[in-house]
Amino acid sequence: MIQGGNGERDSFSSKFGVIAAAAGSAIGLGNIWRFPYVAGENGGGAFLLIYLIFIAAIGIPVMMSEFVIGRSAQLNPVGAFKKIAPGTKWHLIGLLGVVSAFIILAFYTVVAGWTLEYLLQSVKWAILSGKLGFSEMSNEALREFFTNHYEGFIAGIWRPVIWFVVMMAFTGYIVISGVKNGIEKYSKILMPVLFVLLIVLVIRSVTLEGARKGLIFLFKPDFSTIREAPMKIVIEALGQAFFSLSIGMGTLITYGSYIRKKENLASTAINVALADTFIAVVAGLAIFPAVFAFGINPGEGPELVYITLPVIFQNMAGGMLWAFMFFLLLCFAAITSTISVLEVIVAYFSEQLNMTRKRAALMAMISVGFLGILCTVSPDIFGIFNASPDLMLPLGGFFIVVFIGWILARDKTRKELSSEGTHTTGYFPLFNFLVKFVAPLAIALLFALGVYSRMIALFPSLG
Ligand code: TRP
């Protein structure tokens, strides 16, 4: 999929390859770890409703815009803006994306490392399950056991750091060695397996006693939760939508540059957005019924799935064997995402700064390594990094839609979307309206609200 060395640019080999790679980037910890806990903290159903509206009205247009920029320029985000808008400052948007990539990759790879810890622990738990007395424990006792384990793990220094470094090394290795025969091949098999496993989890979760409350929480919008903290909810829904779709920082500009000219960008974007949203909702369906059945607080925070899931597994015949499979697949889903973030930095370093891909990847890994270790030792830094996509990605997305809506000639956009007239673009007036007016205005407003609410959180006297 991605070029190996100098010389000719490589491209995705098939339509399915494009969707698999972009969906591989989109589907990851954002769907299974971040979505449930952010939705849980923000009241469930009402959050989900707003989230879905943002995906459709803002997310898909931004994704199509990134594809248009990347494929028409055939370059990394910085080079792409330099090429299509020469002599302007637009390439700074590409640079903002590269900076975001460092921050996101740092905390994301830390959480990806947690999957390795849980992978190892699930083997231990499976072997020692008799000795630990899992089967005699009540769900409360199990919940306490896994909460203590999570807290002990996070409070430690070495294990999180080691797993982070291992994950970083994997990611770098794949990006350096090219993706076509490795990750792309496996993701076509393993992503569907992950999906099947999630469905099995959903079945177990919704058939637990007391599961109904979780379904109500997730699907019945309770607007009083919005009234309590409207600004926080809307900005976090927007940030989560951007994060989950991998948009707003040039990942899909970079991937777009590897998409062949004949591919239909609109249908690719829609397919990816549908798959991504579907997986997030299914993850919610697996988590929330169990959360309520076990009496866990849905607003628990980042540890939500790491505590809830092991308790569900223990409630299934086969117990911790399921955990092993699940964390293996989750780890895989995370890697198809981390490589897409690292690829942004590597494409920029190698194309703009004339480095070899190997050198570019090594330099990126060392700097991200430093940031990531800061995240593992300081929960505060982790928190700041983890919250930063909520503002940084919409900011990038704002300029991307403004560029497509107001700067790039309309004919050029349409020509790119239609692959020189091969595909129909009957949706174009709607798309144009969304990128010109709806998306920029909505993002600007939400961004302002988001900044304001963060200021109030920092300096309460302002409110
Ligand atoms: N979307 C991925 C997830 O949900 C994370 C991710 C990959 C990402 N590439 C990105 C987020 C680019 C923002 C920007 O897990």
C-alpha cells in the first residue's frame, strides 16, 4: 500500500484495499475504548444522537475534503497544500496536522500498550482462574478485582512504559517495511473477526440481568444531561467524531494521496464512516448493558472498558480465553490506527525534508517515544494529550473544509470527486453546501464554545 523507498509513489491495490486501510485507520481504540467512556461521561443517548449528526453533517464532508486534497496533490499534508495553493500560508494547516500527529500518537500508543498488558494478564488469569477463585466471586468482587488491577497497573511505571515501547517499535517496524503484505493482508481477515467477537460480547451483555438500563442509557436521549453541561457535551461529541473518523490532521490527506485515480472518493468516505460508526455503536452495546448489570458507574472514565470487559468475560463459558482473543484483536485494531498516524509524520519528513523513510520513522519514534513516556508517568500529561484532539482536530478540519469550500476551484473538486467524470456526483450541491456553510460555521461555533468551556474549567471566575 505505501511506498517502500524512493522512486514511484505506491498506491492501494484495490477498492477493498482502500476501504480496508482507511477503515483500519478509523476503527481502533477510538471506537472501543474512547467512545464508550466519553459517551458514558456525557450522559449516553443524547450524546450518541449529537455524535451521529456530527458524523453525517460534518465528518463525512471533512473526510471527502481530505481525500480530494490528498489525491489531487499526491503528496503529504504539507506538500499537498504547497502544491495546490502555492505561495500561501495554507501549508501551515499541514504542519498543524503533523504536530497533532505527535501528540495523538504519544497517548494513543500508550493505551495501545495497555492491550498488551491485558493480553498477557488474560493468559495468567485463564491459567490461575481456579486459584484466584474467579468462578466463586460475585460480579461485585470481580469488579473490585479488575479495578484494583487496573489501578495498580496504571500507577506503576515500568510496565506501562515497556508496553508502550513495544507498541511503538511494532508500529515503526510496519511503517518502515511497507504495509501491503503485512498489515493490509491481516487486517482484511482480523477486522471481521474482531467484529464477530464484538457481536458475541453484545449477546452476552444484553442477556445479563439488569441489562435493560444500559440499553435505555445508550439509546434513549435524556436531554436534561445536555442542559447540565451543553458546551462540554457538544465539543466532546465533535472531537470524538473527528477522532474516531481519523480526520482533521491530514491522515486521510496522506492516505488519499495513495488512492488510485479511478476510485470513488465519496462512496469510500461513506463506507468508512458507516463502518466506523457501526463499530462504535456495537462497542457501546457490548459495554453499557454490562456496566448497568454490574453496577459500574458509566462515567467512570478511561478505565471503563478495561474494568467492564474482564467482568463480562468471566460471565461467559470459556472465561478468560475470550479475553485473550479480544485483546489480541483490539491490539491489532490499534496498530492499523497507529501506523496511519505515524505515516503522516513519515510522509512529511521523507517528502518535505528529504529523509529516507527509515530515518524519518526512527526520528519520529524517538520524539514520540519521549512524549509517550511523559504520558505514562504523569496522568495529568496523559489527560491533556487525550483531551487535545477535541480542539485540535476540529481546528484542522475547519481549515480543510474552508479550503475546499472557498479556496479550491469548484470544478477541480468536482472533477476529483467524479474521477474525471467516471462517477456521478449528483450529491455535489449538497456537499458544496455542507463544506461551504454548514461545516465551517458549525465547527467555528463549537470550537469557540469548547475553548470557552475549557477556560471556565481552568479559571472558574470567568464563568
Ligand atoms: N481513528 C482512530 C481510532 O478511532 C485513531 C486515529 C488514527 C486517529 N488516525 C488518526 C485519530 C488520525 C485522529 C487523527 O482509534
